[in-house]
Amino acid sequence: FRIVLSQNMHLTVAVQHPSGSVYLTTPSRLQLGRPYTVVAKFLDDTAYLHVNGQLAACKPCPNPTFSDHCGILVGRASGKDYNFNGYIKHIKLWTL
């Protein structure tokens, strides 16, 4: 599970499963210098991506599973397309 802001300023939530990956991407670009609230939630085998309270994307997706050996990384990725240049002010994580 990862949240990526690409160079083209589209936000993507990527969920990896043994059966394949699911990507939810914002239809519009994020604007520089503007704060955003992003929520990714998984209910009834559907993934939802909300930006500032508005539904940006949803797709069928098995709920992600987390284990002790696959930690959560924030603000870290590799490759030429991952160059986050900003501040992460607040993070909340709920698991149910």
C-alpha cells in the first residue's frame, strides 16, 4: 500500500495483492502551495480515494493486509517519478 504524488501532480493510491495491483488516481492535478486532505478507505472489497472530502476515484479492490514484515513508509520511494517536494503536516491511520 502506498500513496504517491507523481511529477505530473496526480495523486495515486497503489495497493499490491498477490492477484495483481490496483491503482486509484486523482482525475485532476493537485495545485502547488495548497493543502489537501486525502483519505483512502477500503470497504466491502472496494477502494475509495477522497480528496478534500470529494470522491476522486473508486475501484473494486480486496482490502489490503498488513503484516509485521511490511512496514508503512511515508514520503519515501525510489525512481525518477517520485520527487515529493513539500511538507507532510499530519498523518492519521486507522485500522479496523
